[in-house]
Amino acid sequence: MDIVLIGAGRVAGAFAPFLMKMGSLRVWNRTFENASILAKKVGAVAISDPTQVKGDFAFVAVSDKALKNVAEQFSQSFTVALHTSGFHPSSVIEPMANYVGSLHPWLPIPEQDHNLLVNALATFEGNREAEQIAAELASIVPLRLHRIDSQKKTTYHTAAVLLSNYVDVLMIKGGELLREAGVTPAYDDDDAPSNEHSSGELDAEKLFVKEIVETTLRNYLKLGKDSLTGPAVRKDMEVIDAEASTLSEKWSLVYRLLAEIIMEGGI
């Protein structure tokens, strides 16, 4: 199979080693240097001439805003095309191939690390013919593949952003507040009591974030909505007002809005 990987960023780099196992892989990117670096990394061939971007299968791993332009630029160039956007439906790349689909990995990919994909969840929507190619790639990685509704991509991706990007932001901000609060170990390393939950190399800030987030996740998996605790559940406005007042204007607004959503039963 003649495969062209369009894109050379983090997602493209993560998938590239697995695409190599499906056939002959070439890599194209707007910046040829980036395509060349990725191609050399996985043993593929970099394409400098856009007129050569054609073949049996296109795997399109570019930004959401670039998808439409890529599809138009390489119109009628492939038999099958898959894109990796969680936001756009497969129809956005219809100009470039006879059969189209989207294969979206359900996890953040902050670097070109193929190991992140192994056994990860992923979703597909699109043509049946494109699904066959997606299923083949999923079996190689392997991915745990699920189908989603093409008409519900925006709702689907909103969930991904809330659960990944925004949780990440909250962890970062929570860590900053812990550092500001001066959380430090009560013992020197030599005096610390033995504990099966040893933090290893984690500093106090990351240890505290890890412990509360992991426990929160376990509680949610067990109890669902009933896992919610805290001042908003108790409708303790004295605590909510005091804590919101310690934050900057925008963070105070976020804190109060989330508290209101909980208190009003909006979740």
C-alpha cells in the first residue's frame, strides 16, 4: 500500500512507526525540513514536491484549521483518507479521497512518542471502506477502537477538551497554589516513615496533585455524580467566598462559576 503521512507534528510522529508497518510510507509537511526529520526518524521518505502527494492511503495529521486547505490542495489524490481531528467530521476531507474517515486517539499526545498510543482508546467515524483501513491500523498499534456519530463530533471533542486540556489546566493551577501555600515534606528523606505510597522522584507539589486527582478518579469511577464533595456540595458560601477572594479575577470567576453550577444542580 502506498501511504502518505500528511503532517510532521506530535500526532503524526506518534503514528508514523505504525503506518510504516502497513506499506510504503512517505511524509509530506508544509515545512520540508520537518517532514525530512520525521521521515529519517522512522525510515520513510520525505516528499518535497506537493504534486507527488498522492497514493492509496492518506493519513492526515494536521491542525484543525489546516484540514480544509489540505483536502482542497490534494483533491482527488487518494483512494482512502483518514484524519486525526477529534473536532471535524470525516466529511471535511471528502475532496481528497473516494473514502474518508476520522481516527482520533482519545488521549493527549504532547510529544512524538508512539508508545503513548499502545492500547489507547480511539474513535472512528466515516465510510465503511475507510473503517477497514482504520481497523487495520488499530490492530497494528493496537488501539481500542470505538465508533462515534459523525454529527456529534463537536460534543465529543468538547468532552475531550474538558477531560484533558481543562483538567490539565486545573492541575497546573492547583500545583501553583500548593507551592504558594508552602507544602513541603514534614520529614527529611532519612527520617521519613516507610510508606507503600512512596512518591519516588515527585516533589511535594506534584505528589499532592497526584494523590488527590487519582483518588478523585477512583471515586468517580465507583460513584459517578455521588463522588462530588466540597464546599459547593455543602453550599458553604463562607468558604467559597473566602477561597475565591484569594484568586486572581479570572480564576475567581472560574471558581465561582463552577461552584454555582454544582449548587444549582447543573451537573
